[in-house]
Amino acid sequence: MSDLGQVRFDPKQIAALAAKHGIDMNNLPTKEERDRQAFEKGWANYQAKIRRWFDVMSVWPSDQRMKFTFQDWNVDLQDGDSAKVIGNQAYKLCKKLENEPGNVFMLGSRGVGKTSLALAMLDKLGTTKTTMFVSTAELASMIGQQYDYSDVAKQIKKIEKAMKEVDVLLLDDFGTEGGMKGDKFSPVRKDMQEMMYRVANSRFDLNTNSIVRTTIITTNNLQSELEQMYNEKLISRLIPKNKEQRLAFNKMKDVRGV
């Protein structure tokens, strides 16, 4: 058996091996530099793990993951320059939201591209922030199942925690979880209302009356209609008063092609 203490390394072999791997033996990193690199790598891995967790907690419609970027936004699908204008407005909002949290309200008819443009915003903001997609209709369905299935109840608790903590939360098709009673909108179920209120409060600083985490909402409903479904205090937490943060898809046609 060989004695490891007697092992000798040939400097020429070491130099050849270093050259093969592009290592400059004359400029090796210091211990401090190696420690810094190790910390940065560890921090990057941790951030990637956090991002994956929020992604896993996302609630997609019919479990169908969606992705869309600003490069995918086709301005020619709409008449005139309406798609170009609203696309530019969303892009500028992203630049603002990169440095300052705020809410975004996207209102329009079905099929005009609200979800696509919201996903593009999520994609761009996701380069520096954690993001999460939640279909409110799917979430309402899960909440209805939690009393029959314990595993669903546990999952909802995790989803709520993620919704409270994620940097950018997209609530898609907000209002579709409500119903109609005659010619008026009926209130959303109590447990859903309570959960959404807790989430909204956690993303809002009550001491300074300011947004601390960004929430993007897509909806087919007017604010007055949403106030029939939800507590007015909740809606006031979610819908921005600043007109620049309200994207109205006016006079735009359904481009789904279905």
C-alpha cells in the first residue's frame, strides 16, 4: 500500500493541467476572493431555490403553465395602435416597479390579451424579483375542496403564505370566482374573501398606507362590480388610484381565435 505522505506532484504536470482548464497559476485567487465567490454561489443557489418555491406554489388554470414575454406581444392583432400603446404602458410600468412596488389593474373584455401582457410583466420583473401566478377561479375551487380533502387544505395554507410573501403576485381573472344573483353580482364565498383580505393586508403597510409588494390584477369587471363581490376595504387595497397603473383594454377585440 502506498504512503500518501510520500506522494510527489510534478510541477510540469500541474502546470499542464492548469493550462488545460484555463487556470492562470500566476494569478490564483486569494482566500478572501475564494470565500467571496463561494458566498455568491451559495446566495445564488438560495435565491434560485426561493424562486422555484414561489413558482411551484403558483395556481394555474387547469394546471396549464403559461409563459409570455414582451417580445411575444403582437401589436398587429388589434386595429390601430391600441395594442402598441398599452404594450408600451405595461413595459414602462415594469421599469417603475423594478424600483418601487405598486399595484396594477388591467381591465378589459375576454380575449383581448390582459393575461398575456400581465405574464409579460411577470416575466420581466422575474429577472430581479420573486413572482407568482394565481388564477382566482382555480383558487376558489381549491378552497371549496379543502373541507373534503386534508391535503388540499394543507396546500392552500402554503399558497396563502406564498401569496403574502412573493415580491410580485399576479391575480388572474379576478372576479370570475364571483356569481350573479339577478342583475347583480353576488358576494364571493366567505372563506375566499377572508383569505384574500389577509393576503391584501400583508402586501400593504397599514402604518404608512403604502404598498410594500406588487400585485397585478387582470379582470373583466369594473371596480364597482368587484365591490359587490368583495369587501370594499379589500378592493381599495388592491386597485390603484393612480391612472398610470390602470391599463384599460378599451375597444380591443377578442384575439384568441377560438
